[in-house]
Amino acid sequence: MFCCSTLFIFPQATSQDLPEWYLLEKGRDAFRKGDFAETLTLLKRFQATHGEKPEAVFLTGQVYEAEGENRLAQKYYERALELSKQFYVLEDKYQVLYRLAHMYLAEKRYKEYESILIEILRDHPESRSERFEKFRNSLSKLVTTDGFNAALQLYRFRNDFATRANRELGIFYCRTRRSDKAILHLTLSQIGILSTLIEEVKFIDPGYQFKDLKELLTLAVARPYLKGYLNESGTWEGFYFLASSLYLHGVMDQAKLIWDLASQFAEGEMKARSQRQLQKPQPEPLIGF
């Protein structure tokens, strides 16, 4: 005859016994489920045991932002940036900067939004090189004279933390009628995304050599995971606004070529907007300061 009783084979762990990441991951899980009170409780336990860490400070800011407490959220984001050298993954700093930028955009604090994106780009090693300024000017000229396809034949960039900043800044400049800057930043963003795509296609077909953008996109959308990469990377939004910027700059032939590609390969809103622009092109709605 067996007697049933509750036995604790392992001793109950206290907060101090738990790995540092455990409470933080539990907090993130609670946040994803929308349980903000539980998230804050876990973060307080985390701080009491492990001290102030930027990952926990950032998550606290996200909770307050989700609750509409933007001023409080901003303070936590700014504190996370002050602690940014302590991030376990140093590039997590850019998640904080993007979150702060989007808060500014939602509040129509456009100058602060622009400043955050420029700050992200200034962190990029390429932006600090002496040849970068000359390169920027030659890239913009190439796209407006010979087209984006010619630029993609000549250049390859990493798709890294700066890619998104280039795209968002390009869209912002397009919508504030600064077409030259918009063309530059959107071109940098699109080449970064497509450089990764070209490498993936080469992995599938080692003999592949890029020649034509339409051919590349045709190959990509035929494979679900490459199509998903394009959709998730903001590719179609980038192309749409690059075409809009070229149109604003007076380069209608190049604008139509890119709108045409977006109308064929994009999905949803960007596809529909590209089709409308081909029929009756017009500048993007202006946002002001």
C-alpha cells in the first residue's frame, strides 16, 4: 500500500537562486500575453535581485507605452539608453531607439523622430568613413540617371540595424518633399535588403549572377520563404516610396519602372497604391512640422 503525499524533490527556488534571464523571460512572456501587471511584478523581482539592467528597463517602458503612459515610457527608454553599454546583445540598443522614434512619430514630434533615425545611422561604421560622402552623391546620381537596377549591379550592402532607419528616413523625406535625401536613403535600404536576397538565391543556385531586378523578384516570389523575407523586410513599402521620390524629383521614367514592379510583385496596400500611381501619379501627402 502506497501513501500519497506531495514531495518536493528539489528545493523551492528563490529569486536569488533563479538564473538572471528567467524572470526577464517570464516578464516578456507576460507582456506578450497582455498581462501588464504580472510583467511589472516580475520586473520588480528581477531588479530587486539583479539590479538595474537595460533589458528590464526597456521592457518596463514598453509596458507603460502599451498602457498609453507615453511620458513615463519615454523616461524608461531614455534610461535604457543610458545603460546601453550593459546590454547583453549590444545591438539591442537600436530596438530602444526605434521604439522611441515611433513614439515621437505617433505624437507628430517630427524633428525628434528624424534626429533619432539620424543617430542610428551615425552609429554605422560606413557613415564615419571619409569616402562615404562622395559615395552618397554618386549613388543618388546613378539612380536618377541610370536607374535603381544599375545601382544594384554595382553595390552590395549588409542588411543590418541601419537598413530600417534608412527606409523610415527615406519615407519621411519623401513626405516632407526632400526628394534628393529620400532617394539616397531608400536606395541604401533597398540595396541592403536585396543584397541578402541575392546571396540566398546564389546559395540555391551557385551559378546565379544578378542581371535584372525583375528576374530576381520573379525567382524570389516563387519560393515561399524568400517571398516572406521580402514581405517582412518592408521591401514593397521601400520600393513604393523610392518610386514616389523619383517622381517628386522629376524622374518619371524611373519612377514608373519601380511602380510597375511593385504592382506586379507586391501584395495588399503597396500593390494597390502602385497601380493607382501608374494610372494617375501624384505626390505623397505632405506632413509638416
